Amino acid sequence: MIKLELQSVGVAYGHNLVVKDVTFQVMPGEMVGLIGPNGSGKSTIIKAISRVISLHSGKILLDGKDVFKMPRGDLARSLGVVPQMSILPSAFTAFEIVLMGRNPHLGLLQYESKKDMAITWQAMERTATQPLAERIVCELSGGEIQRVVVARVLAQEPKSILLDEPTANLDIRHQIEILDLIKSLCLEKNLMVVIALHDLNLASQYCDRLILINNGTVHAQGTPEEVINSQNIKEVYGADGCVYAHPVNGLPAVILKAGNSRHANSRDTIEGGII
Amino acid sequence: MALEQLKPSSTGQAIPIHLPHWRSRIYGILGLLILLTVVVGFATTFGSVQIPFSTIFGTLLSKLPLVDITPVWPSTTETIILDIRLPRVILAGLVGAALAVAGATYQGLFRNPLADPYLIGVAQGASLGAVIGFLLPFNWQGMGFGLIPLLAFVGALLSVAIVYNLARVGKALPVTTLILAGVALGALLGSIVSYLIITSGEKMHGILFWLMGSFSLSEWTEVKVVLPYIVVGVVIILLYSRSLNIMQLTEEQAQQLGINVEKVKLILLAAATLITAAAVSFVGTIGFVGIIIPHAVRLVWGADYRFLLPLSILTGAVFLILADLVARTALAPTEIPIGVITAICGAPFFLYLLRRKRKAVFF
């Protein structure tokens, strides 16, 4: 059975253990959200899975194989990453960026074949980035850049995609555009998707399962209903009583109100005080 | 709305687009190859004795296998062409190509538009080696050349090796540390060179002339010694040109796209350093070519290293052959140091390109 599996993973920066004993699995066609406060270790977990940083303890298995013992090329053929801030070289065209996704499929002496070009072009069609093909990166907006990076990951033809807050700098239209795209790709290509998200509402709407990380450990995992509840949100984020049912589909929704943090003045906490 | 826009591919047909600049790059490579041939011939005709182009052409053809041409020109002309001018022109082309490709590689490796082949101590190391060679009371003639190029070559490689070891953090080689270590060691070596020049007395003129670069002592021996280093280095760099493209993303993204970043960095660094060291050890530290030629190519043909590198090689060769032509003919019989010419002729041309293209971003 193909799956992505983390077995009591620990990651340390120096002597500082930032991720401790994280265990979860991702199945094909499943979109798993990593949620948790800033600095809780979401990005670190993404980096560990993609082998950008090394493990302190535990194991990460992809398709039964230890990620850290695979050749980098093999790993890149089965695992694609959309980073948090997609820093792209500004003078390259969008097409050239997407074409880079074919790199793990090419040998040292190989040049991109017609097939590679076609795969690249299809990836751009799928992400609606074809009209951007000849534009250079510095002319693209944040949303366009994220779509180009998703196209690059698609051109990689991976079995699994990791995303590190891909919607962090986007407006709501572009947020749902990217996530709709990821969700439909996940189902259509039977991909294993791990996505770190800040926005609890987006996480609740799009993910099949959520893993709530706090201080580097798994605080809760399960369906959005099981994870996003008043108690968990209060324990992890310190915000009280802000979980409601989504009016359309009933999934948990987090609606914040002012004066709910430990920095609040007492006058702000009056019910309905600031709208 | 968003979903409609992003429906799965209905057509699925392969339409590799006609990216016009891809075609222009291929034409650029072909055009530059032709230009290079013409420039080699052209530069060979000029000198203290004017030799017609047809003679040059005939001489060169007659040296090819399977071509039988009876010479209608005096044998002294043949000597001038084959033993004096041609090695000089070819060495200038080789060094121009080497510096341009090394500059482009360093710029890509460091993701820094200000990088040039001398950024991490090659020039200062070579200079120190050469100056020591000038100041030694004896000389040594092995392999057909003197001690100076040998010491320059060793100095260049040694200084980069020191910089590399200073900058290394465990297995990783952070590029910022590398640049800073290179600049610091370069300053140290540079000051030693300055001190040695000031105290060198009558040898000062020779040293300064070497530092600004000259092809006046070029013979086939030099070409034969330099050629293998440059060819091997260039081939290695060209093999890794796709990796160089991907490393323009962050190192993290490059790793996630299957690149062994530390290994590629080391290979490219070694190759670029080797060809720079080989190039400068015979002809001195010629400036400007290594930083400006790659940028000029970027301005015209874009940033893709798979085209940038070959285009830089050809442009660098053409540029330095022409610069050397000016250096030896403009004030003949006095030779102007080539470093002066590269900047005087190259800078205005580059500034013209910069203004004409008016691109805000080309790196």
C-alpha cells in the first residue's frame, strides 16, 4: 500500500528539539492539513519530509522506503514541494520555471524532450498559467507565482505534494483558487497531499484530516470536526469560544472576535463590544 | 468562478509553444560562431605587416588535412600568421571565453550579479604568485614557459582552497560566507601585492604590465598548456547548466527538485576556479570581461544558463580578440595593457545595451 508515513519524528535545531514524536500517515487521494500556531513546527515537518533538514529521531517512509536513504532524484520524482515564500529568479520566464519541474526526470546529458515539453505545457494548462508562459517572473503577481509553482510541482509528476502555507500572502479569491486546484488535483491524480495552513477555516473546508501541532507535538488529529473544537482551539491558541458550524456545509468555522486574547483590556471583552 | 477556470485539461494536446527567444538564442549561437570565425581571420590580418585576408584564408586552409594548396605567398608571411598572430588571437579567444563562462558560473552560483571570476581570491592569489615570480632572483624554464605563470596558477588555486576551507561549515558551504571569506583574503593578498610592487624597484613596470594583462608573449606553448584546463572546465560547467538554472531558485527548492546542492556547488566552484586560474596565469588578471559579458548576454538573450553559458563563451571570445586587436594596433608599436581596453571599449557598449534594452530586471 502506497502511503506517506511519519514514525515518531523528531527534529532539532542545535540542541533545541522543535519537533517531538510526530506520527501520522497520509493515504493517496487524501489531503491532510497541518495546523497550529506560529513556531509550532508545521514548516519544520514539511522540510523534514522533503529532506531539506535532517531528523533527530524517528523515520519518514514514502511508499515503504526511508526518505533519507533515497537518492535525491528518486525523492524528487515522487515528492513535490510548494514552499511558503516562492522565491523565484526574477529574469526567468514562467515557462522556464515550470520546465524546471522536469529536472528529476532528466539525466546529466539529457535535454528536455518533446514529451517533457508537453508535460510542462499540460501542467500549465491545468493551472491556467499558459497565458503567462513567456512573461518573466518579476511581472507576475503573488497569485500567479503560486500557480506557476503549483504547475512546476505538477510537471514533476509526483505521487505526493507538500505545501507550506501556499496561500499565506494571497487574497481570499486567490486563496480558494489555489486550494480548489490542489483539492481537485489530489482527487484526480490520487495524490497524497500534506498542507500546512494558518487559516483554520480553509483547513476545515479543504482537508480530509487535520493534525493540530502545538509546541512540536501532535495535540490532536482527526477529521476537521474532531480537531477544530472550542476546547482544542482554546488549549492551543488561547482563544475562547469562537468555533461555530459553517452555515452552508456545517464544517467547523472559526469566527474571531476582538478582545479574546491575553492582551485584551477588560473593556474589550464586553460581549459584542467591538464589531 | 475559480473552479471553472481551472477545469481539468479537456484537450490534453501537446502544443510546445513557439517561444521566440528560444529561436533567437539558437540564431545567436550560430551567428556568434560565424562572427568568431570572421573575427579570428580579421584579427590575424592586422599588425605591423598587413597581410591580405585571402592569404590568411589560404594559409589556414593549406594546413588542414586533405587540402592541397600550393603557397603563393612568402614563407615569412606564413611564419607571421601561424607562429606569431594566430596563437595570440587564439589565446585571446580562449581567455575571453574562459573568463566570461567563469563569470557567468560564479554569478549563478552566488546568485549575485556583482560576482566575477575574481570574487573569491583567484586574481589576488594569481597576482601574488606572479609578483613572487617576478621578484625571485632566478628563473626556471621547464615545459617551455617561465616560473611566473606557474606561480600565478598555484597562487590562484591555493587562495581559493584557503577561502573554501575558511568558509565551510561542516559539509555545507554557505555562499555568503564564501564571498565574505574571499573578499577578506583577497584584500589581505592584495595589500601584500601592493607592498611588494612598491618595493620592487626596477621590476615595477613589468609587474604592473602583467597585472593589467597582456597577450604580447603568446605562443603555441601557452595555448597548449591553457587549452585542456579550459576545455575540461567548460565541459563540466555546461553539463551542470540545468542545475545552475535550478539553483537560481533557493537552495532549498533546488534540493526539493532533486539537486544535490552541495555537490553541484563544489563541482562548479572547482571548474570555474580552474579555468580562471589557467586563463589568468599566462596573460594577467584581465578585468571587466568576466562580469560584463554574462550580463550583456543576459540583456539580449535572457537568463537561461543553458543558453547563457554557450553564448557567453562565444561573446567573451569575440570580445577579447577584438580588445587585443585594439591593444596591439591602436598605439603601435607600443602595446596598451588589455585590461585598459576591455573597460574603455566594453563599458560604453554595455551602458548602451543597458539603456537601449531598458529592462528593469535581467538577472
